[in-house]
Amino acid sequence: MARVLNFSAGPSALPEAVLKKAADEMLDWQGTGQSVMEMSHRSKAYESIIKKTEELLRVTMQIPEDYHVLFLQGGASLQFHTIPLNFLTKTKKADYVQTGAWSQKAVEEAQKLGDINIVGSSKDKKWSYLPALTNVNDDADYFYYCYNNTIEGTQFHQVPKVKAPLITDISSGILSQPFDVSKHAVVFAGAQKNLGPAGVTITLIKKDFTDRIPGGLPAMLDYKTHIDNGSMFNTPPCYAIYIVGLVLQHIQDLGGTGPLYDANQQKAKLIYDFLDNSKYFYSPVEKSVRSLMNVPFLTRVADPEASEAVNKKFVKEAEAVGLVNLAGHRSVGGMRASIYNAIPVAGVKKLVDFMAAFEKANA
Ligand SMILES: Cc1ncc(COP(=O)(O)O)c(C=O)c1O
């Protein structure tokens, strides 16, 4: 069976080598006579898997020694609540920059627990840019931003320069390029983009930042519980963690995030150059803040109904030639190509060729 080129925003394409390795090991993981899915999480075999996965993550992301690495459940969405619950505890004020749907959800959760100061919002122009920061509080418990906006296609190419400890959601940017963990107090990501399958979320916490976690939190929502138990307070998402380990080993085999970053830059250039030169398609996102991973695009067809029909036609015809999951997010419309690590440069070339042919036939 031919595999498609999957441009889904998440869950999304995984490296074929990883899927093959998982298939090879499905019935018998390294002579244990069991699948990783069937193993006790307290077994020596599984302990070695989670330990190795953490080691690989530390090496690949260059996570400093003074950070905890947690494998959690509940998705990135649960972190939206767990973060303020654990860290909005001193001045009970935090700064958030609103750059799209995911940071908005994070704001809504944090507002249930404290005084949230919006230090910038790009809502006025449909999230197509990153706002300047105003009224930043030096004494905020933390400053929160979404590193890469999966739906809207913007990305912080520089870490915000603020005094408060930084917390960021890197769900859709993780492992796409070098990332400086050490500038942040907390970094988190749902796995289901560049890291692995859905079901596990990684959270990195600077060790001295845990001082401010209050007592008496519900056990599962208390980061200390997971720190003290090595992410094994309860049954972890064993199989998802195992696949994350395979993905990380694969990245190491390729030479780390450096070569991936090179390929990702080539891919992004191919598609953005095409969009900027097209008379039919365009990128709605301000050039300087365009995402390396998620590329929304629209057509210049002005009439809303005709435009919607063209979008549908595009997605359908693309699917027929093996380019799948190109519909834009329902809140934005248009199209979106998520060009995560597992999409090769040749895959983006194929997409761009298809777009050129579609333009010729429909413009
Ligand atoms: C940037 C970002 N944050 C958070 C989420 C929510 O993740 P989850 O579905 O794992 O809760 C997503 C999902 O796509 C995302 O892209």
C-alpha cells in the first residue's frame, strides 16, 4: 500500500523508520516475548524504556541538568490549568500574550485561578502577527507565551525579553529547530506532532521553580507528585512514551535537530516563496513571524461562497494524488500545510507543484 503525504496538524506524520521499528517489535520487544503495550510499567524492561526516552530527550533538546523531565497525560490542554494551579502562587499575577486559539484557551484556564494580565493580543487582525508587549509586570509569577501557533501559523523567532520567569507551549514547534530550554522556567508540549503519538505530554520544569508549588493540590495535578514518582505515580502512557523514544533515537541517528532544522528551513522556503509569488494563493501571515511548521494559506477568490467551493476542490483534488489533510482549521478556513519533521523536502516540492498546477487550472 502506498503511503500518503500527510500534512495534518496533529496527530501527524511520523517517520516511517519509527513505524517499521515499532511494527518489528510489536509482538516481542527485545526478547521479552511481550509487546510494550502489554508490559507492566513497573517491570525492569519498561523502566529501561522510560529511562532511555528521558535520556534521549535530554540529549536531543539539550535540557540542562537542573530541569525535571515529566511524561504526563491530559494533553497540552491540561497544562493550561496545571501551570497556574502550581505556579500562580506568589503575587498571583501572570502575564499572557494572546496570539491565537491555544494561548486564548490557556488564558481562560488561568483566569479561573488568578489575575491575568494580557500584555499583547493579535486578535484584531485575525492572529496574523505577533503583538508588541505592553504593561509587562516584572513581578508577575510568570510570563506565558505560545511558541508556535499551530492554527494561525505564527511563531516566536525570539524568546520574549521579560524579567518574569518564562513559560511556553512548544507543542507544534518541539524538535523542529534548536530551542533554548534554559531561558524558560517551564516548557511543555503535547507529543502528537514532532514527538510521537497522542497520549503523552512532556513538561520540563526548572528545579528551583518548584519551590513555589503550594501544598494540598490534587495529587494528579501537583507537579511534585510526578517529580517524586518519576512520572510513575500512576500508570503512564507506556506505549506513547516508547514511541517517543523511537522518534528521538531516529532523530539522533539523523544527527540531531541540526539537520532537521536545515531540511525544515528548505521546506518552509519552498512553500512561502511559492505563496509570495503566486497570483492566486497567499499567506495571511506577516512575513517576519511565519511558522516553520504550520503554513496556512488562502486563495484570492473574493466571493465567500466561491472561495469556500475552491478550498473544498483543492483539498479533494490534493487528496486524490496522495496529499492529505490540507484543510485549514475550521476557525480560520482556507488551507493549511503542517510540514513537521516527518514530511521530507521532496514531499513539500510535490505539494508546491500541485499548487502551481491547481493555480494554472483555476485562476
Ligand atoms: C500549540 C498547541 N497547544 C495546545 C494544543 C492542545 O493539545 P492537546 O490536544 O494535547 O490538549 C495544541 C493542539 O493541537 C496545540 O497545537
